[in-house]
Amino acid sequence: MSAVRFLSARRSPPPAHVSERERLLARAEAVAAEVQTGSASRPLEVDLVVAGSGFLSVYFLGVYSVLSRLSRCTRLSGASSGAQAVFELLLTGEACTFDTYLAHGALCGSQNALRSMWNADLHWRALGHQIVDENVERLAEMDGRCFISVAHLGLRGCENAVYSSFGGNPKHAKEVHYATGTLLAKCKGRWSTDGGLTNNRPAFTDSPERAQLLVNPTQSGLPLSMAFRFTPEQFSAGVEKGQDDAAMLWRSLAGGPTPPAMSWIQAP
């Protein structure tokens, strides 16, 4: 029943959620406009790698909302919650993704950590089914742009796989999305689970000339309790923190400190 309410709330968000989503996206535009000076010396393309971090991934949503307005975020790679954020952003866009997190925060923000984590897995599994069915025609657009870390289980232990091809195969796309959670799921015919178990920072190894940025939300300074549950108010605070740190990162390219939660795997 919780998953039904969750899907309904994200598909038809209440006015308060719409208003807050629009405020945060307008804030992203304003922050990007404020720091967009001397762009000739800034990277025109960047690959983003998002470490798994539970719901601290709301920080990444803020980072992306600003960086995507300053540079072309060519490829996105993630594990665990980072993979879930990457998958939904590229498939449905920022507005729908923000609606998803606001809906979950409103339903589960006051629950104890264990119940909230259990409902999170149920919610995001139902979410994967819904967003793939609603956006089948866009799956091909994610090919070569969306990279998802998954852990395959076996008698000799776990091995990592990173999937980046989804077009023309909605069943496979759903399986990969299911396997980003902590519950077991079948993916490519194998029992699979959270890719953070085997590769929590699935960096790219084939683009030495393109800037590559690691975002590690656990280092953002947000309360670690947010990894397990968050309220809509905490969601907004986390997004705003990510937006402000993205601006700091942009300024650091001309000299200055880099946010603790971000580091260059390949410098621009």
C-alpha cells in the first residue's frame, strides 16, 4: 500500500511539492548564472561518478542541477543510491526526479530508520517498473550515457558488472534498476544486489582527455542519518547544499578550495 501511495504522489504531486520543486530548479538557474563567468577556461564536458550513499544522494541532485547548466555532463555513473539517481535523472529529467524524492520524504521521513529503509527498497523497485514503462522510447537515449554498477552473487563470492545499454530492452532496464537496491533481484539471469558492495565508485577508464568528477555525498557535511531517511525539508537543504558546493567547485577551477565531497578523477 505504501508503494501505491508513493507512486501516486510522485505522478501527481501535491501543490506544495510542485512549488518546492520549481523553487529548487529556479535556484539552480540562479546559482549557475551567478558563477558563469570566464567560461572559456572551464570544462565544456565532464563525466560524473556518484558514490553510493543512501539518501545522501539528494546532495548529488543539487550538484547536477547546477553543473548541468554550466557544462555538458556527458556520462553519469553510479552505484547503489547514486545509480538510482543517475538512472532516473537521465530517463525522466530533473523535475520528475525531484518529485520522486519529495514524495518519499513526505511518506517516510518520520519513520524509524529500519522501516524507512525497507520502504525505500519497495518504493524504488516500484519506481523502476513505472518509469521504464512510461519512458520506453527514451531508453535508447541512455545508452552510453548511463552507467550502473551491479553486484552479481555467486558460489565463489561477488563480482561487479557495469551496465550501460538499455535501449530496446525494457525488461533488462527494469532488472538493472531493481538490482541497485539492497534486496536481491535477478539481473541477466543471476541473483544480484547493490553494486556498492563490489564497486561503489564506478569510474570511467576510457576517457583520459575528458574531465571526470567523483561526487561522494557522505563527505558533504549533511547529517549521516539522512542516508536512511529524510524529510521534505531535509531534501531541500541537501539539494541546496549540493548547488552551493557545485558553485564552489566551478570557482575552484580559477583557484580556490574544492568542496570536500568532490574530487577530480581526471582534472579539466
